[in-house]
Amino acid sequence: MQNYTLSQIADLLGADLQGDGATEIKKISTLANAQHGHIAFLANKKYRSQLDDTQASAVILSSADAEYFSGNKLIVANPYVCYAKLAQLMDTTPRSAVTGIHPSAVIHDSASIGDNVAIAANVVIEAGAVIADNVQIGPNCFIGEHAKIGQSTKLWANVSIYHEVEIGSDCLFQANTVVGSDGFGYANERGEWVKIPQLGRVIIGDKVEVGASTTIDRGALDDTIIHSNVIIDNQCQIAHNVEIGSGTAVAGCTVFAGSVEIGRNCQIGGMVAINGHLSVCDGAIITGMSMVTKAITEPGIYSSGLPHQTNKEWRRSIAHIRNLGDMKDRIKALESLTKSLNIEDK
């Protein structure tokens, strides 16, 4: 990892430096674990008390928190965003494949391979595939017939890109991701399942990041579409004909059933399940473990997951839920009785 002075970091981040600009920084750490030569950041005021004891050589913080720290500091509008940019600068993550083509890779003669492409061991690239410049393809990846992968996109190990999938530039796919597998399409004929071939594609925009072991199914007839600047976490299921708008973030283990339409700049928490053929408007926020069973048409925060209880409390709650039907009937009867008594009194 390259070391930087505080002055260099301040220039790169556009920060207001207060302190010794010659201080050398070799690592980013949390406030609690930072040592000499480390830089930390404060993005949440609930950790403000840690400023008193931190051993960090410098701290990135906002102007509202600057007065609480007397050491070297970089004052910025958004400390968390600046932490992200500094982490990119100091990132030591290796390439998924070294430059060049490994001799064990199997590449069809009709595939098009751009300049400065890195293809690791045991990669298979099928007929008509197009790999643009500066793409990195990790070990054991599969690229299907006529698939297209845009410039500077990076695939980690064991990623499978099925036939005719189109991926934009500057995307990142973590290990074991599958893009373009069949959607869950079947017809039932007198108890026998008849497979419906999935004839659509998957179209993915630019700067999309997809987590490990996530599956994005191809469309049944029309395409599954992931627009630019979408981020999808690990172990998510994106079913056939789903469309996700630009700037949306999807946390881990979330499931979208077929033909769901997600708007732009949405935030969808972990383990959310969205029923098929529903739409979610731009800017919606869905908290973790929610079950979405009808369309969301207005921006806002939506929740349905139940917080945990002790087993005793849970059993009591379930007993009440089982009696809701009977309670409803009794309330209706009481309302009718009250209404009749009021009429008689009059």
C-alpha cells in the first residue's frame, strides 16, 4: 500500500486540513482501533466520544464535529463519502486476473477479445462473445455465446455469464454470480410440468456491482434489465423480466419475483421479498425482512418485518392472532347491539 501525506489526502479529497500536512498516513482504521500512522473517520455522532481516546494520526470529520478533536483533522462535508474515496485510493485488492490470456483458457475462434484483457485459468468463452478492452475475467468463468462484456468490467472467480447477456462498462461481479440463467417458467398439463424456454436476455448498464452468489435470470420473452449505477448485494435472486432503475441499492438475500419493476434510487433492505408483477416507485425505502404484496406508488419508508420477541411473548402473540377472526365477529356483534340500543333509547 502506498503511503500518503495528509496534505496529499486533503488535496485529493478537497478537504480543509487543520494540523501537520507532512504527517504520513499508511492505513485507514476505525477510531477505536487506529494506531500511529492511521487515519480514521467520524460519520456518526454516536461515536463522537471515541475522539477522546483514538490513537489515529488524523481524523476525517465534519465541521460540526471538528471542535471535539484537537489533533490533525480533515474537515469535509460528508466524512463517509470521503472515507469511501480514500479507501478506493488505498485499496490493495488484487486483479481478478493478471494481464494476458492463461494457456488453459478455451476461447472460440469467433469470439472478439479487446486490448489489455486479462483472462485467468480455465475460463471458457463461447462463439460470438465480445469482450471489450481492459476487462478482467477470473478463474473458471464461463462466457456464453454472443454475450457482450463492456470495457473495464471485472469478473471474479466462477462467474457464469449465459448466452446473449449484455453487460456495460466498469461493472463488478463477485465470485459465483450467475447472470442469464433460465427464469422459473413452466406450464402445467394434467400434472406434468412443461418447460417454457426463456427467450429473453439480461441487459445490464454501466457501473453496476453484483455481490457473490447472486442470480439474475434472463427474461421469458422480454429482457431482464438492470440499469446503470445499481448495486446488488450477495445471494440475491432477481427473477425473469425484473427491471431495476438506476441508482437503486439492494441488500443481501433479497428476492424479486418475476416481472417486478423497481424505480430509480430505491433502497431495499436485506431479506426483502417482493411478489411478482408489482411496481415500486422511485425513491422508495423498504426495510429489511419486509414482504411486499402490493404496489408501492408513493416515496417513503415501508416496513413489515416483525421484531424478535422472547418465545413466551411470541406464543402469546400467535395465540392472539389465531383468535382475531373470532374477536372481529364479537366486535361486530357488540357494534350491532350498541347501535340497536341507541335507536331504542331515542
